[in-house]
Amino acid sequence: FTQVILATVYSQYGDQVTERVKQGHKNRLSGIRLAFDTLRTPDKLTKHGKQEDVVRFDQFVALVQMLRNFSGYSLIDEQYLRVCFEALDDDKSESLNAQEFVDMCAVLQTKFYVTKRDSWVREQLEGSACGGLFERAMSNGAEGPDFGCCPPAWAESKFSGSLFDKMMNVILGMNVVWMVVQSVYDLNDIPEPSWFFTIDMIFSFGYTLEVAMKLCWWSFEEYWVSNDNRFDFVTTMVLAGAGIAVLCFNVSRDFLRLLNLLRLVRLLKALNNIPAYEETVATICRMITTCGDVLVMNMLMIYLWSAWGL
């Protein structure tokens, strides 16, 4: 009975969400069309071989400047607005027709990060033999432009699958195996050899090489855009700091053991290289964010059912 009720509630919720999304798109498109009719030039211009109503660039800039008083647009600098405008203006007529205007409004809702891609070290080594070796280590040789550490979904990353990336994945795997070995010793109360401490310290400081290499390849602003890089930076600094504390301040090794659990979270980052895992996680995240109300309703129904049963 409970499953029937939940299925009915979910069906009704899905229909309501679908209708609400459709109505939202219709209202948005209607508003954009009204804005286009307000901003269009009095006379039609020739675009794509036919006479069409258009909006000039200066009129569109005036609209964006007005809207910035009510909401924060990511395209703050006019030069980036010009880049997007020219990209959508296929015939370079300094104007947008109705469909191009709709596309431009969609672009304005995108959040852009404008950073310097290359680090100072990479710039200094460019063109040298060391720079070539550095590039072979940090690049997978994929064709196309280099979009940095966070390429768009439609572009291929030039770092993922590189020699250095594969090496760090191997080190991460070795780290996980080492933690399993330590757990076996602890669970069976087997005395640990003294060289276990040395291995722990190697792994504690080893990940600083990854952070240093990436910061030598990308600028810090570019590096910090990625949430994965932020997590790597924080955990690496914490582990390195714990290693220094153990060496210099006689902190218990158990403290370092606890912090080593952070490395298990790093394993999830390595699993992102598996397409099936990445797709599964993305699907689950979309389900949770989309069906939040339904999940709350499910918990409420289960609670009421259990309370009624009592």
C-alpha cells in the first residue's frame, strides 16, 4: 500500500515538475522576445540573405548595463561581451537577429572564469629542452586547443591521461594497497617494523610533488578553479603539516594515521577516470537534486506509516 501511494505521489510530482519547467521556458522565451521587440532597430537589415529585425551591439550593451543593477552578470567587462557578440554574429553585421538574440541571452546566464592559464615557470621554459620534457610529462598529446585544467564538457582535456597523471594514479593505488597492509597488521595485533614509519612519511610528503608540478604548469588562478585541485591542495598541505609535526614536535604517529584516511577520499578522484563510474555519480547527483521534495515526502510517509503502526 505504501509503495502504491509513493508511486502515485512521484507520478504527480513528476508531471508537475515537467509542466513547471515547460512553462518556465515559455515565459523565459516570451520575455526575451518582448525585449527583442523593444530593442530592435526601426528598419530591417539584411542578414543571411533576407530582411530581418535586428538588435545592434550598442543597444544590447545598454540592456546588459541596465540589468546589472538588478542581478550580477558574469560578463562584467565589455570586451568579453564583445567576444560573445561577435561569436554569435555569423555574418559580422554588428547586429543579432531574433534567434541570435535568444542565444546571446542564454550565454549571459553562463558563469565564466577568466584566468591566466600558464604559470611563470611554464612561460620561462617554453621553447627550451626542459620545456619540451615538461610538456611531454604534463600533456597527453591530444589535438586541439588547451583549455587548461578545467576544459568544457565538449572539449578533451590535455592533462587527463598524461604521463604525470598516470604516475600519480599509480602512486595513489600503491597508497591504498599500503593502507590495506597496515590495517591487516593493526587488526591482527602484529608488531609493525620500524620502516613502516618511513613509508608513511614518504606518502605524506609525496603528494606535494603533484601540487608543485601542477602549479609549475598552470597559474594558481587556473589551478584554483578546479574543485578537485582545491581538495588536493588542502589535503596535501594537511598531510605534509602532520608529517612535519610528527618529525619535529613528537606528535603521536596515530595522529598521522587518522589523517591518512583523507587519502581514501582521493581514491574517488581516481575513479573519475572510469566513464561508467562518472556517469553513475552524475546520475545520482541529478536524482537527489531533482527529487528532493519527493525524498522528503517518502521519509514523511514512512514516518507516518510507522507511527500509525505503533
